[in-house]
Amino acid sequence: RPFGERVLRWATAAVLADQYPQSGGRPVDGVISADPVALAGFLRLLGPIEVAGWPEALTSENVAEVLLYRAYIDVGGSSPERVALLAAVTQKAWERFGQIPAPSPGAVADALGPAIDRRHLQLWMRDADEQALMLSSSLAGAVPPIAGDGLGIVVNNASESKIEWYLHRTIDADIVVDPASGRVQSVVS
């Protein structure tokens, strides 16, 4: 299953890269997937940003809460104003990213590492060698092959409810090994 999901993500990125020029855009070398949690990492490097339509500066500490929760309450979930706010935040962050001096690799790793580890930031590259680099650095978001037992839990909310903001997950795995037989019994809740 993880391999199938990985292929689907890559196929989706490849389709996006192919479709963008057909819709009037320039050819692209890659596709970036970044959510508000990843944006918080970028703001650790960029500093606060201000956008029209939001009364306070967006920082690494508040941007995820604003974009995943407060904007839905204060502006409206499916409203054009909320969509415009998201576009303005994205545009401002990319503009600022092009204006700052290149941060050190250590600063980038500190700021973006957690987002990469949790798959909030993923990259797909058209060039096979570059994509291999993304895979080796975890930036492709691929699930590594599992040797032995493994457990994976995925929550993918495609609705506008943003219910995941309210969800708190707790995983309890009770694993018992019988030393005489080597039998393993587990209960996961």
C-alpha cells in the first residue's frame, strides 16, 4: 500500500507539471507541496509577514492556527476572501523568500526538518537524478520500505470542515512476545 500511495503522489505531481504549461504557465522542473505547518517552518527563516485581509502579522508561531482554524471562523470556510487570504500569504512568503540572503544549511535544516519529517513539505522533480536526491533526503515524502512489522495511520480530510484541527490522536500498541514460541501478539488502539 505505501508504494501505491507513493506512486499516486508522484503521478499527481507529474500530471500537475504537465498540465501547468497547457493552462498558460511556463514549463516546470518540479512540484512543491507545502501546507500551513510547512509555511511555519519557512517563516522561521523569513520572519513575520503581513498581508491585507488579516489584522496581525503572521509568524512561525501563529500561521498554522490562522490558516487552518481562525481564518475559517473569522473569514469563512468557503468564502472567496479566505481563499484570497491563503493566496496572499503564499505570495508574500515566496516574495520574501526571494529577497532574503541564503540561510545556512543548518538554519534550513532546523527550520524545515520537522515539516519534512512529518511530510508537511514534499518535492517532486521531473529529472530522475534530482528526484532520486529528493527520495534520499526524505523530501519526496515517500514511505520507506518496512523491514518486519510496521504501523501506519493516515488521516486525509478532503472536506472543508478542517476537522483535523480538532482531532487529537493517541496510539497505544500493546505487544507481547512469547519467548518460548517466538509468537508475537499485538493489540493496537
